[in-house]
Amino acid sequence: MAVLNRNYFDPHAVSDADVKKINSVLTVLGGVVVHDTGVVY
């Protein structure tokens, strides 16, 4: 599972040009956190 910093699925929230700026703030693989920026509490 990946938690992104922007709502990729809402075309009103992210313009085509801003898609390149989307980052993962949390990534969980097999129940293990493999990436965490500390943004999600």
C-alpha cells in the first residue's frame, strides 16, 4: 500500500503538470513499513 501526498485520483486536486510532483509519504509491503516520511501519524 502506498499513501501519496496528493489525491492522484481527483482531477480537480492535481493537474497534469503536478502529477510529476506526487510523492509517497508511506509505503507498506507485506505488512511491513518500508518507507515513512513521518507525515502520517
